[in-house]
Amino acid sequence: MTSIASRRPKLSPPEGELAPGARQARTQRLVRAALGRHPIGMLFSAPYAFFIALLFAYPLGLAVWISFHRYFFAAPGVSVPRPYVGLANYEAVLEDPAVRQAFLNIAIFMVINVPLTVILSLLLATALNAVIPFRAFFRTSFFVPYVTASVATVGVWLFMFSSGGIVTNVLGPLAPHPSWLINEQWAMPTIAIYVTWKGLGIFILLYLAALQSVPKELYEAAEVDGASWWHRFRSVTVPGVRQVTTLVTLLAVITGANLFTEPYLLTGGGSPNGKSTSPVLQIYETGIEQNHPDFASALGVILVVGVLLIVGIQQLVQRRQA
């Protein structure tokens, strides 16, 4: 016998309103999209997010604000007017020949440093991944410069590349004159080679980690097919570590954009005639030494935007290739 409740028509929710079950599922999807599948991870990452906001986001926002005002440092407790000037600081940056020279220098640096970093670190990681004598010793040797203080390694390079240095004496008449670090054509390439040498260790380590995930069966199959070392490297190794190559390229670009210590120590702050000055070094000299933080902030914002554009283009090209 059919009950009265079973014959009662089911009421549908008003038009435009979700059923209770659908409303609950939608809420769960929104929460998962905002907090992820494991919301407790947000709790563990909160201290680092606060650290990033305090030490990076706030200074960046303050730099953007300063770049639109006539700003200079004053004594504590002294109130001085800081009027809004619009894009005047950006116009001054773009019209300054020293700034254009700094960006040209960093472009020369990246043209040398980024390809050298990717190629040498991949080749050395491939060699160190093979079974060779003293493999642990060589792996450690390449990593030591990375963890050594820049002041110590810069001293070694100054000794090697000075006018009476070892490299100059070995090359003899082939050595440039004036010497490497005081030569307008060779100062920035020498710094680029130094940075490449010093940072190889960490990039070799990244490639070594990536090579462990490349299936050995692919190498064996290629060897059975008669592929040479170069064909195995090009067809198996390079595609297998493509994601790490993207990461290494990105880190090398960021390293070039943040270049400061090396030209400051190797060439005494951008010598000769500003041919080794970097944008970050220009920011330091203008903002701190000359007390023009408004100009320096505008230059910093332009530098950040430029790096973001390079990274965005790189990601776009990678997605199209994939």
C-alpha cells in the first residue's frame, strides 16, 4: 500500500537557488580552491608568508610609493614635505645615460652568463652522474666556490686577473691592455665568467637531482639502437631535464638582475667609466650615497617590471614548445 508521504510531490527549490546538497558541495569546492586539499598546510606556511610580506611585499609597496614622490632622507623626527610628482622620477631614470649604460652592462652580462651557466652545469652534471674515478671529490670541488664567501673568491680573482696576475702572465701578449678588470671591453665579461664559475655548484646539484629521474631504460634502448653519446645526450638527457633547465635559466636571469657584490668588489663600484655598473649598484649609489631614494625607487620598479616581463616571455615560450 502506497503511503501518503510517497505520493506527496517533491518540492524543488525556487528558481536560482541551489539545493542543500549542491550548496554544500559548492561551498566545499570554494574552500578547497582557496585553501587547497589540506588546509592545515596554510597554517604551516603562514609564518613564511608573513616573513615574505614583511621583508619583501611591504618594501616593494613603499618603493612604488616613493617613486611617485619627491622623497629624500631626513633626520629622525623631522617632518619635511614630500610632494607627489607623478612620473617625473621615471622620466629622469629613462633619460639618464648612466642608467642606460647600466642596463646595457647587465644585458651583456646575461648574454654571457645565462648560456654558460645552463650549458656548463648540464654538461658537468652529466659527467658527474656517470661512474668516474673520484666522483665525490669532483662533486665537492665544484660546490665549494658556491659556499665560499665572495670576499675570499674575489681576492683570488683579483690576484689572477690583475695587471701582473697569473692569467695575464700566462697569456703574455695575448692578454688585453689595460688589464681585464680595468678594461672597458673586458670588465663585464670577466665579471660574468666569475659569477658563472662561482654559481656552477648549485646548478650542477639541481641537474644531478633531475638526472636521477630520467629512466635508465631510455639510455639502454638508445645504446642498443646504436645512438652515439651526443645523440643520447640530445634525445634523452636534454628533454628529461627540461623543467630544471627552465628553473636554472630563471635563476640565472634573477642573479643577473640582482648583480651587486661582484662589480662592487671586483671593479671598485662600476669602473672603468661605468662599464661594469649594474642597475642594483646604480640604485645603491643613487639612493644611499647621493640621497636620492625617489630616483632609486623608480629605477628599482623598472628593474622589477623588466625581470617579470622576461620571466613571463620565457614561460610563454616554454608553454608553446610543450
